[in-house]
Amino acid sequence: MSDARRAPARERTFTALYDAVYPDLLRFVQRRTHPDLADDVVADAFLVVWRRLDELPRDPGDARAWTFGITRNLLLNTQRGEHRRRALGVRLADEPVVVAATTAETDGVVSAVDVGRAWRHLSETHQEALAIAAFDELSAPQAAAVLGISPVAFRLRLSRARRALRLHLDHLPQQTAVPARIAEGLTAP
């Protein structure tokens, strides 16, 4: 096929991929870098996709994972030297807002705080595996392609990450209503 005939087909392929992947890819990047940089990173990723469009997998799910992999590599390249937790971690709220609520609602807030605290104790590798599985909804083979590992290795990594998260949730120190030093002062003679 001549270049003149191939160009419209190439543009249609790229446009279809862009339309299908852009919103998810933007969220993927926003969880891994400063929100002000997300649009630029996604634009750079699609520039690489355009240049490498001949390598695009035919399966739509694989094409999506391929695009995520390109984007992840861009993030790693542009953020090399920065603290990896900021580069790859999914940021959870540092200070949750607690409002007057029913017991069920309060339990939900406490659970969210516990998950946030446990998340910060996870390694970057565990955070990334959980984020790709939970937030980006990639299958094990697709997630493995993003990370450049085998599907078996990804499943093992995800299993270990889940186990580590459960362990951190089970071993968080219990919150008390009154700080210990104040409580001791109240009970002292």
C-alpha cells in the first residue's frame, strides 16, 4: 500500500486508540505524578505511540496495555532521580476530613484512614502492582506487559502485595481517643 493510502488508515487507527484510551491513561498518569504534569505526560505518550504505531498490538486490550507501558516508561524516564514513591505511588489523602457522622459512616472513614496508613507502609513495587490491578483494571497479562515481566511474575507480585497490605492493616497501632501521656496524667494520683 502506498504512503498516501496508508496515511488515512494510520490516522484512523491512532484516533480510535486515542479515543478509547485517553481518559483511562490520564487517570493512570494523574495517580503517578503531579496533576499539573499529567496532560503533558499523556501528550508525550501519544507522540511515542504515533511514532511506534506499526508495533500496535491488534487486540484492543493488548493495545491499551501497550499504551500504558509506553506511558509508564515515560514516567520513569522523566522522573528518574526523583523519589520513587512520588513517581509511582498512588497518592492517598494525607489528612482525611472527618465530619460528624453515624457509626457506620465513621467506621468507613476510619477504614479509609487505616488503608491510607497501611498503603504508605507498602513498598513501591507492591503499591504499583495493587494500583495497576485495582485502579487501572488491567488483566494479569496486560499488567505484566506494562511492567515488562511475565504474567506469572505479576500474579506472584500482586499476591505478595495483597498479603503485605493485609499484614499492614492487621498490625496498625490502635487509635485511642486520648493521647497516652494525657491519659496517664488523668490516672496518676
